Amino acid sequence: MPAVSNDYAVALLRVNKVDRAIAELLVGLKNDPESPFLHKNLASAYARQGKFKQALVHAREATRLDPAVRQNARMMMLYSCASAE
């Protein structure tokens, strides 16, 4: 089920339905709190809303769970911070 939630949330983000994507990702995390991909995508969604504190929490959790996500999460956070300025 978490892969479905993640894939659906990514599709929602692509069509700028950020609130719905966040809701879907939160459901996915209830089922699989150890998914780095759910955390990474939730960080991205929160950053798009300008909720950088929440984004950072989930970006850090994603990289803790899977160090391979680190490069992607760093780039996402740099983009998020640049967009806020």
C-alpha cells in the first residue's frame, strides 16, 4: 500500500494538488513510517507550500533512513530555500 500512496502522491504533485498529495503521503507514512521515499516526497510537498520547518524534518528523516537519498534531499532543500527568497 505505501508504494501506491507514494506513486499517487507524486502524480498529485505533478498536477499541483499539493494538499491532496500531503494527505496521501501522511496516510502512507502511517502504514510505512520507515519509507525514505514517502519522507522525501513529503518534504518536497511541504517545501512547495513554504512550510520549510516541516520539509526539513522529513528531508532529514529520509536521509537517515536511506543515505542514498541524501543527494536528492540536499538539492531539494537548496531549491526550496532559494525559492523562498
